[in-house]
Amino acid sequence: MIELVAMKFQMENTEDVASLDSNLATHTKETGDIESVVEKLQEAITLSCNKSFKIRENAKKMIMQKSVPWWTEELTMKRKKLNALRRHYQRMKNNDELREQRKNRYYEEKTTYQATIKREKLKSWKEYCNLTQCANPWNAVYKLASNKTERSQMMTTLQKPDG
């Protein structure tokens, strides 16, 4: 049905705005309900956009993927809660006592949120360092260059028995 609606509004010359206006006026007079005509037009526009625009296959995966490796569901929930507390605090304008209570609660929650972020970042960094120790061949080079490893004793000159 949506494709029929899209074909109904399709025109040969897309630059002809007057004919589009007359088509819409005709459809409105025929049905007598402007809301249904607008809904059908919106469906036709959406359908034509979906058919003409390329939609990447992994678009959903990209949206669901975390932007940073240390982000967790706990942080998402804490952020939402913190934003709600901030809104409650900022919207309270009449009652100064209640505003102060909400302000204190917001700042307490903000402190715990920031501490959680810091903890998750550190945890993620430690995991990364542990994983790359075996997989990254440049770790040994870095450690040698920065004098972080114990070097074996330098070999002294060898003297052969014949001199």
C-alpha cells in the first residue's frame, strides 16, 4: 500500500512545485481528510528516502558499539541518574531548602560517578597493558630504551689461551 501511495505522488518533473500542490489539493478534496493525506505523503517520502539512500549494513553495530573501551552499562545508568538529579536540582526555584538538598545530592552522586569513571579507566588500562605484554613486540624495545629492565651483565673482553 505504501508503494502505491508513493507512486500516486510521483511526478515526471520534480521541479514542478505547482503540479505537486495541485496533486495534494486534489487528494485532499477526494478524501476530505487532510491528516490522512499528510500521513500518506509522509509515508511516501520515507519510502522514497529508504529506497534511494544507501543504508550501511553495520550501522546498528556502530551505534551499539562503545565509543571508549572502558565504558560500561553501570556508567550509562549512573550518567542517566546524574542527569535526572541535575535536572531536578536546576528546576527547583521556589523552595530554597529543597533546592539545597537536591543540590547536595546531585554533587554527591557526581562525585561517585567521577570516581567510577576513574576506576573503570584504570581497570581498562591495566587490562590493556596485561594483554599487550604478550602480543606487542615493542614492549621489550620500550623497556630496554627506558632502562626499565634488568640488563644482563656486560661481557668483558675474552682472552683466548693463545694470547
